Amino acid sequence: MKLIKIFSFYFLFLSTLIMAQDRKVTKTGEVNFEASVPSFEEVAATNTSVSCILNAKTGEIASLALIKGFRFKVALMEEHFNENYLESNKYPKAIFKGMLKDFNIDKLGSTLKEYEMKGKLDLHGKSKEINTTALLRRNGDIIEVITNFIVNTDDFDITIPKVVSNKLSKKINIKSKFLLR
């Protein structure tokens, strides 16, 4: 009986190690967004503590950004962003869950390779399907993932007050970069 317990524990430990090798992760990914309009002050922010996980066998990918982690050049913009636009106390996270089509880790090299990425972005209490491309490359055990796509504030019920509507774009450019280990 003792031998069965030891074997079971060893098998469980070994399978956990094998599964961990299929997952590439970071907690220090970067997401930038820009909602600037020409001739007005830049409206842009960066979050450098975004988590991302990639299942290297299946191509499933997910990321999580805490809304309060976005930093602006102007503190007042950051305050308005959190309190008025994204309501970060009520909706503290942005989550993306998706799939890289035809992903094969063995085909990644040192040059960027383009993959179709489809998934769902949950933001401000709403969900929206996202279809875009992701650029990936491999350097040893590190996989770099780069994305760039546009979302519309109306799709997530983010209200822009009339007083600033001409200074802020409804089309938000979102760029991300992850170094997964």
C-alpha cells in the first residue's frame, strides 16, 4: 500500500512538471493604449504588470490587466480614467481569452511569425469578440508575443462626456508585448 502511495505521488509530481512545461507565463507584460486626437493633448497609458499565459500545446492564450495599473503622464487623466471612464472600482480587470490559430511552438524561430488570434475581451462589464493577428518569436525558452488592435468605446459602454468628446478618440489602439517563460 505504501508503494502505491509513493508511486501515485511520484506520478502526480511528474505529470505536474510535464504540464508546467506546456505553459509559458509572465506577470510583467506590457499593455499600452492610446486614444489621442490630432491637435490635442496625448491620451495614452501603459501598464507594465499584465499577466499572460500561453498553452504551448494548444495555442490557448489569456491575459489579465488590472485597470488601476495603467499609468498616464498626467495624474488628472489617470484619475478621470479610473473614476469616470473605466470605473475601476466597479470593473477592476480587463481579461482576454483566446486562441492562436494553427499555433505550433516547434515552428517558432528568431524571426517574428504571424498568427491569427481570436478571442473575447472582457472590459467594463462587457464582452467583445476580438479578431486580430499576433506576432510571435522564440529565443531559447522565451516566447515573445506582440499584438496590436483597436477597440471602440461604444462596444464596452464607456461613456465619453460631451465636454471632452472632441479631445478623445472612441477608437482605442491597444498594443501589448509579453515575454513568456
